[in-house]
Amino acid sequence: MSTSRVRHHRSIVILTLVAIPLLFSSPMVAAEHIARSQDSVSISSATWRVVATPENTSPSNQVLVLTWTVNQGTAHQFFDIVNVGTIAVTSQTFHMTNVLTNGGNSKPPLVTFTACLNGAWTAVDVCTGTAVELGSTATAFFSTVNTPLDVSGRIHVQATTTPRGTSSYTTTVGISISSDQVRPGTTISS
Amino acid sequence: MAITIEKVDTGDRKKRAAWRPIALAVIGASVLITTGVGVFATLSASVNNVTPQAVNSGTLELSLSDNGAGFSNQIANLAPGDIVNRFVTLVNSGSLEGKDLTFSVASTGSTALITDGASPATTKALKVSVERCTIAWTPSTGACGGTTTTLLAPTTLAAAASSQNLISGAVDVAEEIYLLIKVELPDQSETTVNGVPPAFTVQGGAVDVTYTFIQSQRVAETTNS
């Protein structure tokens, strides 16, 4: 390569090296002078969840199934309704269904549900608080109970069958909570 | 024995020889011009200010302080319909007038709290709004003893990620701007069955939100005085 060509290439390289920084620095020169201030905050939302669980057991997110074998009389079972959310609820909606398992009768017996508010069941039909009947069903029913329940609060419920002959069946207990059953929205200034 | 020494000139040497007289002429002319001026200079006068003129540049600063809980305390356990008011004070703490105060929000965390749900989701995300009071807010009550102005209508966190204009005009030096930052979880219907929330839920979400305020420098001025 001749000397003149080498010089020519050097000139191009030098011009390029000078031009690139100029191109990139031009917008910075034109940028407006600003002042910035910032801060952060963490925000979280609540959960509204209520479940039915066997008496005095840790709750889990599933339907409670009561299994009955009635033989010439009544039977009783106890379970709890627990608020496992992070916010108090004003009411709960129960979904209960009876299903025969032995096929021996034309329809399942009637089951009555009674809550012991502000207390506990110490024996059959013995509530240390206030006993409130939630409802009864032979096949299926759902009912909304206007009982406030704080976070981690429990409502103790007694389920009782009506007297009848031998039969085996199950009762499922489900609970739903809509956002309408959560405390009303509030405005907090601080 | 006779020895012959042959002198060989290259082409470069010939070129140098040709430039030598020209270079000498230029050098000579420079010397003549320089010395000639000196010869003809006679008198000169100068003056300068006795006290040096002080020149300094301004500063553009924007400070942010909590009024009450402000941004220092988290907002926890929001239920649908909840509104949390937090109060901060901005001050143009520099020596230059500012202008065009803007606001933006950077959010990370639960998508349902940042962006409104798209079908089939119907969730409604957190919204932020900004109000201004002419005097300091009372944090405990949320009361403004002066006049309030809405600077930003309720806007989802996602939408507030872009720069939102709060004040278009000037921000004077030392001007205090008393702001209410309102965060709300819109009222919405959502049912949990046996402890299991629906597929699209606003429950149990968490976001970290960074609020950024920016003011620009006033327009550059030419002053005659």
C-alpha cells in the first residue's frame, strides 16, 4: 500500500474517532436541566377467605365432608368455621349438600346446623355462648349467616341428624365469601 | 590509481532544495513585520475593574419530605373500596426558579394491582391521584385549610408510569407544594370459595411503588442592567 493511501486511511480513522463522540454528546448539550426527587412505598392487598374444618384442627382450603352412619336415632358432629384471610368478614355463605352413600333410603335425612357464637360446644346441645341455628337440609341448601368473624376467628358448629333408621350418607360443607361480605371500604389519612 | 566519487541526488533532495529559498523568504518577512510593528507602537492605555465581578451559577433542586406517614410507611391489607391518603411536601430548594413539575410512578409486583384486568379478568388495579392544598395538609384528618386543586385524577399504576404533568407553570424558589397522594383499591366483586380465590384476583397482592417528581429549569434569560 502506498504512503499516500496510508495517510488517506489515517485521516478517515481520525475523523471518525472525532465525529462519533460529537454525535453522541450533542443531545446531552441540548438536554434540559432538571431536578428530581423520589421515594418509595410498599402496598399490599387483603385476602378474604373462610373455610370449614374439623373441630379444633388446622384449616385447609378444601370442602369439609362429614360422614354419617345413623342407626335408629340421631347423630352429632362438630366442625369449625375459620377466617383464614387477612381481613374481618361481616357474614359467610354456607353451601351444604347431603348425599346418601348406601342407597337404602329414598332421600337423606334432615341435618340441622347450629352455631355457638362467642363460645364453644362442651357437649351435645351444650353451648357456652349463644346457640344460633344456621339452617337445615335434607338434600342441599345454602344460606348466608350474618355473623362477623375476625381474622383467625372461629365459629363452632354442631351438625345434628333427625331420628331415622339405618342409613349412611355424607354431608359436604362449603363456604364462600364475596368482597361484599368484607368490611366496607374505608378512607384512612395518616 | 584514481578514485572517482559519483554524487547521486535523489528526487527528495531536489524538492528540498527548491523549498529552501521560499522558506527563508517567509522567515525574513515575519521578522520584518514583527519588528516593524514594535518600532511604530508608541502609546497605549488600559483600564480594569478594581473589584472583580462575581459571577456564579444557580442551582436547581427539588426536595421531598413526608408530612405525617408519607411514603415512609407501607400501605397494607387494602380491601376493595379502601382509600389511603398520604401527604408529602415538595420544595424548590435550589436558587433557580423551576417549571413544569411532573410526576411518574414505577411499580413492581402483582400485575393485578398494577394493570386493570383484560377479559376474561375483570380485576381493577390500584389507582393513584394527586391533590394540592395551598397550605399544609393536616395528615390525621386529611383536611386542607386552604384551597385544594386536583393535579392528577385517579390513574392506574400502569398508566401513571408515564410522566404526568402536575404543574405547567413556574415553581418559585423556596416554593412549598403541599401534596396529597391518594391510593385506592377500586370497589370490585370477587368471591372466594372454600379458601380459594378466583383465577384472576386482587387478593394477597403486593407492589413496591416509587414516586418520582421532576421539575425543569426555568427558561434561560438574557438580562440587561
